[in-house]
Amino acid sequence: MYDIIGDIHGQADELEQLLQKMDYQKTNDVYRHPDRQAIFVGDFIDGGHQQKKTIEICKAMVENQTALAVMGNHEFNAICFATPGSDGDYLRPHAKVKNVTDHQEFLDELPFDSPEHQQTIDWFRTLPLFLDLGELRIIHAVWHHASFTTASQWLNDENCLLPDAYAPASNKTHPLYDAIEYLLKGIEVELPAGYAFNDKKGNRRTAARIQWWNETATTWKDAVIGTGNAPLPETPLPDSVYRYRDNTPLFVGHYWMNGTPTPLAQNVVCVDYSVARPGGKLSAYRWSGEKVLESGNFVWVERVE
Ligand SMILES: [Mn+2]
């Protein structure tokens, strides 16, 4: 059975506390549990000041099969930052200031192109985009069938992106770009004509995130998230807007949740409770075969301030 652990973002102290709280013990430098396996939902890096240590702990667990892991958008970005494209520039250009500032603490700990940086990027490349374990599924942001179809020809047998996939996945005009966006960063849906909202940075947006896990939110007004107080239509969402309707329990990270951990739906859990920001938690869901996910199965530690 599995303990699914949320986005760590370089907070290694909290990771060790959480593992110990779940009775994982460190033997021969590897955390392990006598009869459970951990699963990391990605986003090991960017944020906290212990990114190298976080990678050491998680990589050792994955290599010794005491844990499984999937790729987060931050690992995908780190690979693109380190991968030259055919035009000679990196797939995530270094001249764009935001690409560097978002990643600076990682680069401070693992200097660009150093052997330890290269080894870390090589390990990130071995992380699958998703895990389908039959009775449960894990992906960083959205389990999205249409994007799996698009991505399938760019994956190896273990569902890792092939080396040649990173260039098309970084090219906004290529179908693989949107597929990776959906799987690792979430779905945005165009609002009905005439509707818009201002995002956190004050930019006017006409596409919004939706609660793809929530079948009971049937109108635009109820289903859309992150739109603040903007007026939204109370008309039904069209059927074309994606919802996760499968019975198989699904675990995701990515969403910077607040408050007391609880399932998003009876078949969907988000384990990301924002340990990378003040007041956040590192959380895990201890899954033991149940089809209906329950809030009592969450375990967490508070962020060390
Ligand atoms: Mn993420």
C-alpha cells in the first residue's frame, strides 16, 4: 500500500519529519517502511533552501524502490532550462529573467552544468509523466485522457518523456506543448464570450482554471476557480469541458491548497498543501486500497518557519 506525498519544493526538514511520522526509518541512508511504499507527486525543487537534500532523499528512495515518483512542472522546467534546442538557445531561455529568478535557489545549490547539476537533470529525465498502478493513479496536475493520447508517441515504455520530446513540448505551436501544460500545470478553459477576470498580477484573462474533479459544480460560476470577484455566468458548463469521471482513485499535487487536508472528491485527492509558503503543510495521503477517499487518511507536518 502507498503513502502519496505532496510537493516538497526543497523543504527537506519537513520531508524527513513527515517520513518519520509515518514510521519510515532510515537504514543504509535510505528511508523505508516495512510494508508500505511512498509515492512523490513531483515538484521536488524550486522554493526552499534544501533542494539538494530533498533530491538526495527522494532519489535514494526511488532507486531503492522504497518510493515511486512522477515528474512535476518544476522538474520539466529544470530539464528544459538545461537542454539546448536546435537554434542553439536553451529550450527554456536563460535570457528571460523570470526563467532564472524562479530557478535561482536550485542553481545556487547545484551550479549550472556542474556534475551534480547534470546528474540531477539526468534523474529528472527518468521520472514518468504519470503512474497508472491499476487500483490508483498519480499525476502532477490533471489526469487528462486526450493529452495522454497526444503525448503517447513521445513516451518510452515507462511513460517517461523521450529525449526528443522536450523540444516540441517547449514549442507553443506544437500539440505536445498543450498536452504537457494540461498534464503538469492544469487545464484552462475559455470563458463564454464577454467574460473576463483579473489574475493575481492584475492581467486581464479570458481563460480560467476549472474544478475538473468536481462533478457537482455544474455551472460556470461554481466550477471556475481563481477568478476572484469577477461576475461569471450561471449557465451550465458545456459537456466538452473535461471532468475526471473515472472511479479509479486519482492523486495529484500542484494546487497550493490551504487549510485542513481533505479530498477534492471521493475519487480525487490533492496532496499539495503549500509547504513552500509560510503557514503551509507537507501532507501525505495513506492509501490502503479504499475506492472512496477519506479525509481521515491524511497525515501532515506544519512548515518549519
Ligand atoms: Mn506544480
